[in-house]
Amino acid sequence: MSIGFATWQAAIDLALAEDIGDGDVTAQSTIPASATATGEMLMKQAGVISGLEAARYVFARVDPAIEMTALVRDGDVVEVGDIIVRLAGPARTLLTAERTALNLLQRLSGTATMTAAFVGAVSGTNAIIVDTRKTTPGLRALEKQAVRHGGGNNHRFGLSDGVLIKDNHLAAIGGPDRVTKAVRAARANAPHTMKIEVEVTTLAETAEAVAAGADIIMLDNMSNDEMAEAVKLVAGQALTEASGGVRLDTVRAIAETGVDLISVGALTHSAPSLDISLNFVIGDS
Amino acid sequence: MSIGFATWQAAIDLALAEDIGDGDVTAQSTIPASATATGEMLMKQAGVISGLEAARYVFARVDPAIEMTALVRDGDVVEVGDIIVRLAGPARTLLTAERTALNLLQRLSGTATMTAAFVGAVSGTNAIIVDTRKTTPGLRALEKQAVRHGGGNNHRFGLSDGVLIKDNHLAAIGGPDRVTKAVRAARANAPHTMKIEVEVTTLAETAEAVAAGADIIMLDNMSNDEMAEAVKLVAGQALTEASGGVRLDTVRAIAETGVDLISVGALTHSAPSLDISLNFVIGDS
Amino acid sequence: MSIGFATWQAAIDLALAEDIGDGDVTAQSTIPASATATGEMLMKQAGVISGLEAARYVFARVDPAIEMTALVRDGDVVEVGDIIVRLAGPARTLLTAERTALNLLQRLSGTATMTAAFVGAVSGTNAIIVDTRKTTPGLRALEKQAVRHGGGNNHRFGLSDGVLIKDNHLAAIGGPDRVTKAVRAARANAPHTMKIEVEVTTLAETAEAVAAGADIIMLDNMSNDEMAEAVKLVAGQALTEASGGVRLDTVRAIAETGVDLISVGALTHSAPSLDISLNFVIGDS
Amino acid sequence: MSIGFATWQAAIDLALAEDIGDGDVTAQSTIPASATATGEMLMKQAGVISGLEAARYVFARVDPAIEMTALVRDGDVVEVGDIIVRLAGPARTLLTAERTALNLLQRLSGTATMTAAFVGAVSGTNAIIVDTRKTTPGLRALEKQAVRHGGGNNHRFGLSDGVLIKDNHLAAIGGPDRVTKAVRAARANAPHTMKIEVEVTTLAETAEAVAAGADIIMLDNMSNDEMAEAVKLVAGQALTEASGGVRLDTVRAIAETGVDLISVGALTHSAPSLDISLNFVIGDS
Amino acid sequence: MSIGFATWQAAIDLALAEDIGDGDVTAQSTIPASATATGEMLMKQAGVISGLEAARYVFARVDPAIEMTALVRDGDVVEVGDIIVRLAGPARTLLTAERTALNLLQRLSGTATMTAAFVGAVSGTNAIIVDTRKTTPGLRALEKQAVRHGGGNNHRFGLSDGVLIKDNHLAAIGGPDRVTKAVRAARANAPHTMKIEVEVTTLAETAEAVAAGADIIMLDNMSNDEMAEAVKLVAGQALTEASGGVRLDTVRAIAETGVDLISVGALTHSAPSLDISLNFVIGDS
Amino acid sequence: MSIGFATWQAAIDLALAEDIGDGDVTAQSTIPASATATGEMLMKQAGVISGLEAARYVFARVDPAIEMTALVRDGDVVEVGDIIVRLAGPARTLLTAERTALNLLQRLSGTATMTAAFVGAVSGTNAIIVDTRKTTPGLRALEKQAVRHGGGNNHRFGLSDGVLIKDNHLAAIGGPDRVTKAVRAARANAPHTMKIEVEVTTLAETAEAVAAGADIIMLDNMSNDEMAEAVKLVAGQALTEASGGVRLDTVRAIAETGVDLISVGALTHSAPSLDISLNFVIGDS
């Protein structure tokens, strides 16, 4: 168990339950029960691997008789043509589990690979690439781990482990000094182990956030020039985070504004799957 | 309960559990417990709505005191600027539930909207747009319903409710007459209520599938010319299904080959979210 | 995992939870913790075995230290006096698990054995014996598998994987052409992978169903003469299914009417358990 | 909540999940979403009602919009032609829930009715009719309640709430004084709130059980003459329980031997369902 | 599985889920993934061990690669300085599981140890020490087992496996003969396998309970003199149970009144944890 | 939903399942089904209330027909003799739910009350009282909320939402500069939203922690003099936390050392229950 406990496993169980239901009629009606098979997963694209533990969980749930041998580790960079996993077991259950396991591995490796691209793009700057809460239901722990495999870092996991005061919170508080009031309320009431982050949209709000003692200031949808100003203004008294519509072709310029963190929702909600094929050789034991 | 039972609800519960964990510290530390709010969901893009039931489920799970009033129905076509949902309730829990509910509605409406685009593109032909098993873990029932809201139809739900003999099954069976053997095995062993579908890649295999009595023949990654040939060859003795890399700009030409069905994985795995905003007005009761 | 995923396992877990609760007081108060035992299951009646996987699951859940060795396979025909399973393990937990495991095996073998009797009775005709949805809550996948072990075939698994238009649906649609309307609505709206089955009670409705393009026509509680007429009338344009009060002494005559399928609810709701005894030899390790 | 907590509800959830899966395609493809219906449950046989709470749970789970009004109470004696339940709600979901709800009500009323028949047969004697652990997985609490509705009483619920030393326990203990040893071990180790019951097959064992201080003595498969002897021998120092193959036509003679309790497995494992029909009138709201 | 089925495992799963959530950030950020460790649990106090099975379950759930070797058995008496468990496995997951496993073992051993103290204090009398329902949510089976490990015996497990008529029940029944009415109602309606226990507060009620045929009479908060009177009055016609505020320094005198049972809520709700330390030696494999 | 999602509800469900099992035999056998009751909860001790939401959940789960009216709010200070809750509903289910609801309320109010005592004891200093992870399995969210109701604040919720480097982590890292290495590793690898806390036992380690940039420094089992030194040394560059064996009679002196935080495990693992009685008046409707 190198990652979180239980939720992602429950999500995979749901995926298997909805896919397999009361049995794989095609495999059961066309493949003899005694047939065995071996298979291998082959990279059709280069990238960074993530999701081996999830794939292993899928095969084990569908049939403990399936043996999966990983030839690489999560976080490894692989090339086209690399074989990353070997499989052996009953042909029927291998065919049943194939799609779910492969989908997870492709999707999570896609996130790791996209993260590595963003991390590469800001190389040499001080900026750290982080993720967001825009993840797939139930798979958040796996997807955040994939970001780490790709060299990124994680933002808060969910609503309970970090304070992030956003526009709607500020609107709820109201008044000209709402940033100050919000930061102070959070400082007084939230656990002392948590940093206080607040979203600002102007330089004036940035200054107010610094004065109020925010630990992290999210610069929401600012221009690069504004962000560079904001970074100067903050002057190391808080971390600064760029947020909003960051793309691979714009991330370097953002990093060069001097921000500490750049959050990229696309890492988890829009990373294209990494292309991996799974081919079986089927025999009869 | 207009759709499937339980699995999607369990998936939403997982999403809430991982997001909310032991409580929304930001809302709890910055918003008074007694504050109430009203909100409205506003369309920032035109499209087809799907997911109102899922959104309603989210709000009810987070706080039964939240009232959600839908001004439209799933399947309705909406325009930019339309208000589709009104909300009222405790400010804290509205803020806590907001993101999960909105994400589901945006994602499912995205699927319905993309489906409607594909259905529109083949209008006037006989082709029906159908989905695949490439869905989000746990949300399959919701996503397949979104396809119906967009005017598409559904392929089999999972491995247990339809026979689809694919390349790996054929490889497992082997021999020059493997299509025939596979279709016959399925006919003999699968429930009589199920149609037998087989994937073919050549005209020769198409002919073999027809002769073997397949009910549906999936033409996998054939050129449009080949598909037109295949449709002629099948001559109504089975349904034909085009599959593989179908895009909005290529779907019409595919439909014009005369195929009965066109399956589009992108409807569920790559539909961009429909942009919907949720704005709150917060007071104190 | 040769059958469906999870539901039957959850049902067995419930059975164990309600039976064992917080522990087997009798075993714990009368048998030393260190006592071990071996046991064997002995056929007291001849029949067809089904349920070995379920029995294995029970023993594994109660105590992974129990070893169960099956001497036969599901689907095997066994005689009085045959030993089908050997057991070894801690005496206490063997006594705790015994009843639940044996009950499942007796009940499922009962279904397989009754199915084999019906299949034998129609031997030489074209009729196939199929089951219904009248199954034990949570055990449907196991019971439908038992029907296959007995040589029968399965009707749809549940409401989501087959269209079966029954009297109440027809009543809901109404009008003199309600069969036609119902079949057409189903064709238009249900997944193309599903066959459309409709229940009829007269020859006129049979003709209407054929004309409407039904794939399967259920002849509900018709006399054998009427069924023979109906089969002629359908003339291979659809499958015909006899349904309603089929008994072992009437099934042959029904099969001889030429129907394709005969559904027998009794296979799952009224099959007498097959008599199997489980005797222990208990020692102290 | 007039009966046990949770297990039977979980069992019904499993039954609904396996039956409904991802939706009732027939209802959804043939009945308009806006159609409403009313229905009534009509007795086709006389008997004792049990299971109204279970039926209500089914309808509420499938669709909270369904209204179920019971015209009788569990335990009531009803006649052919009595209407016992009225239903109103969306036509689709009523059709979806119908079979599961009705099956439970028929099955549980069957148990209550058979129990009432056994209770009537021993009327005027001192014997009490009790059930066994041979119940349907997950439904034990409902079935034991049905026995009470029929005027019977309950044996222990499961392995954790009563000591019953059976042949296999005695074999495990061994020796000529195994009954004595077993009863004493149970007395020493089991909770003092539990009575100690032991199964005997001879008069000698009966005497030994009395001497050892058993609270209840199960007379297993004894002849009526032997049982009458055993009752005399026990002379009120323990309760006596007749067990094994008790039928409606033999139960009176057994009761007249003077035994205190007669356990009847058939009440839960072989009670024929009570025939109840459910007819809908469908409209469009 | 030497104790109850499933509930305590589910409770431990909840404890792990709430503690570990989406991963142990400290271990993951400071300890290399490849580091391994060995550890040993050392007694800092003398006492009676209970909870080895629970601890084993925790380690297995967190990481099946952890090996736990117990050097003692539940129920063993251990001394300061004894090593009771050795551990080996991945350093990260050992650190993650440590606290939960140790807490359970300390708490359950605390219950076993306190029970042994009470059992010792009444040594030579006939009184048996028993527990109550005042247990930790979800852990009742483990805590009742710990009482047995300490030499005590168990009262009823919960509301469904024993009749205990308390003051509120008597108030509900009312009238001067409410004890008689309550005992008779229970005798008539509760399963015959259960003993009937009634709570009394005076000698008059004690006499009434005996006359009504109660099996066990709970003497609630009586003085020792009253209890001695009550025991004489009951004269072996029922078991007597002392209840209410029993302490280690008062229990002997209570036992000497001649009561059969003494129930002590403190065994489960107030036993101090037994002090056990867990020290790791960490290497890199 | 003013606190965390789901885990505590699941824990209460387990508590109800193990307590109620298949039904409350005492209530069912002695109280008529039609009896109703009203009740009120009366303070026998003064204190701070917490747990009303949990109590409400218990009653709703056992029987939605029970009405609970709270006359106070969580966090309110109450006196002996105050009535805090009124109840009305079916007598049987009120008796069934009573103990579980009351236990939760007593326990959580005990935590709130003890917290208030500690908070009062340090009044006028800058120290904040915080809790630890030593909570009851499954009830952590409720217990941490109770600490807030008593005026305390929360430490991290679990392993996933805060970095706390303890002795075993430091041992695992090793070397003379292990504090520095550990803090730096955490800073590099943990989410930027989290503060880094490290446990130290000497002034030298304290200085090292400051230099390494720790956000919070836990002073483990230091004397008050050492702590005062440490606070001076830290000089506001990090928060300081006193930890280890803090008691009500020692906490003020600890606070006066100038530490920012004082963590008290006893708030959740050793708070005595607050004495609340629940008395019923039972009638027959």
C-alpha cells in the first residue's frame, strides 16, 4: 500500500461490478474454461508509467490465479516498443479483466506523462507544478500519485486538508476588507497545521492578503505582467500560486514571473491516455 | 429512479467521501453556521442538459436542507444565458457540495451535447449513433443515459448483457474458420435473448460472419469504401456497425456507407464539459 | 472467477453475518480451540453437482485455514455413495461453516439436477430449457450457472439485459394494436444489441408480434394445440418460447409442439435440495 | 423498525441490484416517462399476511415517489378476493419494482400461513411450533418474523445466540459420557444468559442429558412412542423439543407425546408462496 | 476466525480509513520507498494479552507484505520486558499501521488485564465476573473476547440474544404486579432458548421475580446486606446478578453475599490501556 | 451536515448492527407494538453539550417515526437539572435506540466539557488547546468536533492531512543531522499546503528544527524550564507545541512557558462521560 487506503479500491470494484455484472458472456460462451493465456503490455507511445498498482489490483480482483509481472516501476520513463508488463493465467478471466486494467494504466500514465511535460517546460525556474481537485470520482488518490510520478507535487487532497478561500467565500463574507476578515477567520478557526490560502484577482487584494498573513496567495487568472508585480509585492512573505487556464505553451512564461506554484487542472481532467496495447497468446493447459 | 440502481450513487458517495473527508475546513472556518444562500446555475455554453438527477443526489447527500429546483429537464436544449437550476439552503453546505454537483452536470451535459452533434451530423441517413464501454468508473449508467438524452442509443451496458467477439477472442479460438466457430459457440452457449456480434476486419471475414449467422457485424477500422462493400455483402442479413476512430468531421461519410450503427467512444471518454457557472447570493437567516 | 462478480459473494457474506453473528457459542464452548478435523461430503442422492465455488467461498470466508479439495467438477453427474469433497482444518470453524456451505451446495446441485431432468425429457426435440427471474435474492448468478451446469440455458439475467414486454406493459400501452406499438417502441429505444421479446396469449397476437418484427415470442399459458399452431404461424421468423406452469411430466409434449425455448421457473424456485451429508472426524493437533 | 436492523434490507438491496442492474429497458423503452399508474394487490388464496414492511421497503428503494397503502396488517388472516395493498406512482418504476415486492410478500405470507396451519393442528396441546436456521440467505429476520405472524415462536436466531450441541459436536468430544461432558463444557463457557440445548437420539442419552443439567433436550428423529417415554423421563426438568421430518399430517400425534416444542424446518425452507396478484391501471398525468 | 464475523473488521477498516485517508504524507515524504524495517513490541506493564488477531488484521490491511510473528497467545500472562510480537516489512507501511495496531492491542489487553484482576479478587467464591453492553462502537466482539481472555464470562451480546427487563420496561408495563406481567410476557413471546432476566431493586420485587419464574434476577444497586438477603430468598431458584458501580475494592464483599454473577461495565468502558511499546530498526533492502 | 461525511455514520451503523442484531427481544416481547412514549434527557452534571447530531442520527436510523427536539445547541453550557432533549415516538423503538444515542451524547459531551476545562485553565495565556489522533475508531470526526464545541482547536485529522515527523521517522533517517534531513525531505515532497511539524526532545534539536525551516516544533516531554528555553530560542520563527502527559493541574504552568499549542490526548481518550439521564413516560396510542 504505497498510496491511500480504500477509496480507489472501492472505485475499481464499482467499475468491475458495472462492467462484469453477472459474468462475461462472450468469454464464457466462446473460450474453453481450461484455456490459459499469456500476454504482454507494449508501449505504443513514449511516456511516464503510473498505475501499476491499480492494474495489479484489477487482475487480483477478477481472478487471483492471474499472475502479473511488472518490468518497470511507476515513475519510470519508457519508450515506444518497451514491454512493461507480462501476464499469465486463465484465458477467460484475462480477457474479462483486460480492458479495465489497461484503461487505468493508460489514463494514469497519461497524467504522469503530461505532468512530466509541464515539469520539463518550467525546468530551471523555481516554479513547482501542482494539481487540483478536478479529478475522476473515486480515483483522486491514484491520479494525485500519478502527478507525483510525473515529477509534480500535490495541492490539497480535498476540502478537509487545506484552507483555500475562493471568490464565493469572499462574497459570502463581504465588505471592503473581506480578504482580511476571511484570512483572520481561517487563522482563528482552522487547525494550526494548515496553511491559509486565499484567491485574489488584483494587486490590491494581493497586498491585503499579505498584510492579513496569508500563507499562500492564489493569483487567479492574472496576466503575466500582473503576476510578476504580485510576486514582487509579496516579496517572499507568502507562497504565490498561478492558477487558471495554464497550458503547455504558456507555462514557461508564467513560471518566469517568479511564482512559486503553478496549478494545472488539465493534468487530471484532460490528460490524453498513453497508448499501451495488450496482446494475448492463448493455449490450452 | 429513472435510471439504474445504486452503482452510480455509490460512485458519487466515493467522490464526496474523498472530497469532503472529515469536513470542509474553509467553509467551516470562514462562513457562519447560520448563513444561508441562494444560487443559480447559468449556461455559459449552449447544449443539451443531462445529469440533473445526479446533481440532485449530490446536494441531498451533503445536506437534505438544500433545495434544488430544476427549470429544465434532462434532454432539453438550452442556450447561453439560460438559468437551469435554482438552489437555496445553508451557505456552508452549498459551498461544500457545489463543485461535485457542478462537475457531474457539466460532464454529463457534455456527453449529451456531443452526442447531439453526432446525431445531427448523420441526420437523414439510417445510421444510429451508439456509445461504447469506455466510460468513467462507476458512472456508466449516468453516461449512457446522457447519450440517450443527446439522441443516441446505447450499445451493450457491460460484459454480461451482450456478446461481442473481438480480435482477442478470435485469436484464442484460432484456425481459418475461427469466425464461424466463435459465432456458433456463442449461439450455442449464450442466452437466446442476446444478439451475437462479431468484429471483422476484412470482407472475407464479413462474409464468413454472415454465413455463420451473426446478428451484428462490427466493421473494425475499415475504410469507407470497404464498409460500403461490406454493407452490400451483408444485404440486411445482419446489422452492421462502424467502429474505430470516428470523428465529427468523418461521421457523415461513414453513415453514407449505409452502416446501421456507428459507435463513438469519444461520447463518453472525450466529451468536453459543458460550461455552466454557479453563483451564490449569501445572507444570514 | 468463472461466474459473475460480487453480488453472490455479498449475499453469502450476509448469510454468514446473520448466522454467525458474533461467534458460534456452541463450538467455542464445547470444542477445544486446538482441535482439528477432517470431513467428507458424501452423496445420499444421485444428481448433477453445482456450487463448489460457492462452498469454497464460504469456507474461505469463515477460516482461510480450512482446506477444501473437490473430487468432482461442477456439472459432473454423481452417484449415491460418491465422495465429492474433502475438508481439513480447525474443528471449530469447520463446524461453524458446515451448514452454510452445505446448504448452498445442496440447493444449487438441486437446481442443476432438476435442469438435467428437464433437458433429458426433451432430448431429441429442438427445444431448449431456460430459466426465469424467479431466483433467490442475491444468488441469481449462482442459480443461473447451476442451470447451465445441468445442461439448460439462461433467459435474460435481469431487467437491464433483455426486453420482455409483458401483459402489464401491453395494458399500459393500450389500444387494439398495442403489441405492434410496444415492439416498435422497444426497437426504437432499446439497445440494438438486445432482442425484443413479447408475451402473447392468442394466435392473433402471435401474428401481430411476427408482423411487428419481434425477435422472440413468448406463448403464455397456451394449450399445446395452440402452441403448435403458433409455431407454424411464426414459421421461423422469430424464436418461440413456451411459458407457464411447465412440469416434468408435461414438458415433452410441449417440446413436441416445435417451440424453440421452454422456460421453467421451478428450476430455481422449487428445485428440491440434493441430499449430501458432511461427516467429520475430529482429532487434536 | 419493528424487526431486526439492516441485514434484510441489505439482502433486498442485492436483489434489486441484480434484477434492475443499470435500468429496466422494457419499461424505459415502451412506457412514457410521464405515465402514472395505480395498482392493487388481490388475494388469490386465503392465508396470513406477512412482509408488508419488506414490500414497502422495496417500493421506497426503487422510487420514493411510489405510495403504498396497506389495508391490512402483518399477522391478519385474509380471504380470497381481499384487497390488501393499494399502490400509486410513476408507471415505469411501479413495473420495475412489482416483481421483487410481490415475491417477498408471497413468500413471507406463505411462511406465516403454513405456520398458522401447524399451530392450528396442535391446538389444545401444550406444544409450541418453532422454526429452524434453514432460512433464505439474508432474509432470516423477515422469515422468523413471519413465523411469529403465523402464531409460531422462534428458535435461536443463529449460532451466536443459543447453544445447541449436535451430533458432530458430540462426536468431536467423544467418550461414553460425551453428552455429560458437552453440557458441562457449555455451562462453564457459554454466557449464563443462554440455555443449553443438546440433541439426543436414545432414551439413555435423554437421561444423561437431564442428569447433566441440560435446559432443553432435542429428541432427534425418535418415534412417537420413544418421545412419549422421553417426556416422562424428563419429567419437567428440562424442555423437550421434537425435531426431524415433522409434517402437517404427523404434527398432532407428535404434540400429543407431550413435547414442549416442535421445530419445523419446512416453515421457512418449503412453504409454498401465497398467491397474490398485482394489477395496474395505467394513465398519463 | 476465532471470534465473531465481520463487524469488528469493518470497524477497523473505518479506523484505518479515517486515519490514513489518502496516504501517510509524513512516511511518504521522509522515508524512502525501498526502506525496510523490523520492530518488536515490548511490554512496559505486566498483564494479560488480548487483541493479537486484531493487530494482525490491521497490518494485513495496510500492507500484506508486513510479517507479524506473535511470541505469545491471547490470554497469556506477560511480564514487564517481555517481547510479545516481532514485525518485519516495508518501513513506510509499518510506520503507517503502527499506531492503529498498537492502540487496539493496548486497549484489548487492558480489558483482559482488568478482568483478570476482578476474577482474582473473587477467587474462592462462586461468583462469576461478566461484562455489559457498554462497549466501544463496532468493537464489541473483540472486547467481549478480551473479557474471556481475562477469565471472565460474557453477558448477552446485544438486544437480540437475551431478555433483560429493565426499569424502563417495567415502567412501560406499569401496575403493582408489573414484574410478574413482564416476566410472563417475555416467557410467552421470546424464544424458548433464551433465559428471562429481570432487574429488581427491592426484596419484594425479588420475591415477585422468583414467583414469576425469572431465570436470572439482576439486583440493581442494592447494598451488600440486601443482596445477601435476596440470595437467601431466591434460594437457587434463579441465578442472581449483582449490578451497579462495582469496583475492584468492593467486588470481593459483593461476591461474598453469594450472588452468582457480578457484571462490571468498567471492564470495557474504563479499562486503562496496557502499556506496550513498539520500536523499529530501519534499514534499506 | 455540519461535520465530516459518512465515516462516523458508518461507525454508528456498526454500533446499531451489533447491538440490535435481529431485533430487541425484550422490547418486542414485553411492550405492545402500539405503545407510544415520550421522554426527556436531563442533565445530572453540568458541562458542555456535544453530539446532538449523532443522537439524532441514531434515532432516525432505528425508527424515522421517532421525533427528537433539541432544546440546546452543541457547544452550549448547561447546568444540572436542565432538560436538553425531548423525544416522542413508538415505545419499543425508543427503548431500542435509547442506550446507543445516550452513550454517544454522554461521551461527546464529556470531551467537550473536558476541553472547556483545559481551555479555561489556560485562559489569559496565548496557548491554544488541541487534540490528538488518539480517538475512538470511526468516531474521530465527532470527537474532534466535540473539542471545537469545548473551545479547543484541532490538530491534524489523520496521517494524510499534516506532516508530523516523530522519533521513529527520525530514527529511520538517522545521522547527526537527521532533523534537518527530515524537514527538508518533507518540504520537498509533501504538498506545499501543509505545514511541516517535527518532534524534538532537546534544545539542540529545537535549534536544528528552526534552522531547517520547520513550521511547527513539537516539544516532546520536556520540562517546563526547557520549554521556556525552547520558546525563547524559537523566537516566533515557528509555532511551538507542548506534548506529553499534560494534565488539568499542570496545563497552566505549561501555557505560561509561552508555547503556542498544547496537545492533550486525554480530551478524546480519557474524558469521563457527562452524566445525562433519559426517562420515558409510556402510553398507548
